[in-house]
Amino acid sequence: MISNRENIHQTIEHGKKTFPYSVYHVCIPDWMKKFPLHWHDEFEMIFIYKGQGIFSVNGFRNLCQAGDLIIVPPGSIHSIDQNKNDFVEYFNIIFSLALLEDNPESHCFRNYLSQLSENDCMKDLFLTAASPICKKLAPLARDLIEHRHEKYCGYELMIKSRLYEILYILYNENLNDKKSSPQNQREKENALRLKKILSYMREHFSEKITIEEISTIASLSPSRFMTFFKNQTGTSFIKYLNDYRLEAAAEELQATRKSITQIAIDNGFENISYFVRAFKAKYNSTPHDYRKLT
């Protein structure tokens, strides 16, 4: 199972150093409750196989369903959440652009891959199953998914050929030719600000964090910060922080024999009674019973 609290800026290796490419199969909520906000340096394409879920990329949240594709350029902040009681089953196709071209001075890199590597370059990050571009990309994605376990002679060439074709279609049909527009510049600034907020939260979540403190980190007034965070994530900062702390506490309940009081304090909860109530509201179980179940 993938941890809900992996590094917000993920630097884990996908595939091999000599072939940085992986396909992951995920089902929410069966295998994990959600995949919280994070980003990484690889290019990602998400294909929804069954059900529906809420997908967020660079502050845009969409309810996506079977057959849809979500494009996640390198450096894009993204997350996946359960929609009410629905389930969603999907595949992540993740690869480094260096797999296709590792020479930044080459013609292909300078003219094509360098543009595709920017997280503000796409016209549309959410491609519905009925859209013309999705109809072109979906067969290629399905092919990669269906062959994800095969290791025959030359399979790497097949994978690279499909990835090249995917990027060719994206470049010609989904590239934003107005990257320097004020709107795109604001989106880029918002993404950088949100990364700064999330990184600070991850480093200091076990400490007391006030709205005044975190708004200063974001270079915003407290009221503007609260509006900004809600617009970018769909939830308040306090709720997001408390959920993060509760998930950290749940992992410690599973992995350690520390007392419940100590776990609460270590994860930023000064009031133990509040911690127990919040934990029960989130997990439908007291910390004590949760530990026994796991």
C-alpha cells in the first residue's frame, strides 16, 4: 500500500535508473483513502478505469469518471480524493522525460520536450472520454496498461514508441500557445506559493502553526491566505492540517507501541480529548480500537 504521507515533493524512483518508467494500479478507497496533494519531477498521465473520483491538478478540481484522462506535467501539484461514497479505480503512467531525451541541447528537447515539461503549458489537463484528443490517447494508454507486466525482448522500445506518440499528440493538439498570458503567470505563481505552504506544513506539522504564521510564509494577509488555500485545495487550511496530523497519528498507531497521548502530542495535538474526538470522526474508531484492528 502507498503511504498517504509520502514526501509532498516526491523524489522516489519510478522504474529503474536505466529506464525511469512505471505503471501503478490504484483503487480508492479499497487500497487507500486518498492521495493527498504532492508533486514530482516526472510526467504523469492518469487513466480512470472504473468509477469516479475527484482529481485536482494545479488548483483545478474535477469530478472525473471511467474513460477520462488526466494530464499531470512535471512539477504540477495534484491529488486524488474519494467522491462521497464512490470508488475510483485508475492507472498512473509515470515516466521521466529523460527516458526519451536526456540531452537538453538536442533539437527534440529544446523544441518539444522542454515545453511539455512546463506545468502551465497545457490547454486542458482534464480530458473527458468523449473528447477527440482523449479518443486518440486512450488506446495508447490502454496499450501501456495492458503490457505493464511484460518483459519481452525489446519491450522498452514499444513503451518508448507509445510515449513518443502520446507526447506528439499532446504537443500538436493540447499545447497552450499563450503561456505568457497573465492568467498562466498567475497560475504559475499560485502553484509556487502552494508548494511553499505545503512544504512548510510538512516540516512543522507537529508544532503549533497559526494562520498568522502560515500566511506570512505565503506572503499573504490572513484573510487572503484562507481564501487562497480554499480556492486551491477545496478545503480550509486548518482542516487540511488536522487531516494530515491525524493521518500521521494513524500511521504511528500502526507502526509503534507509543502511548496514544504521546502520539497525539508528537503530531501537533495539545488537547488529547479533541484528538480522540477528531480521530473517531475521521476513522469511525477511537485510537485505541484502531490500534487493535490493525
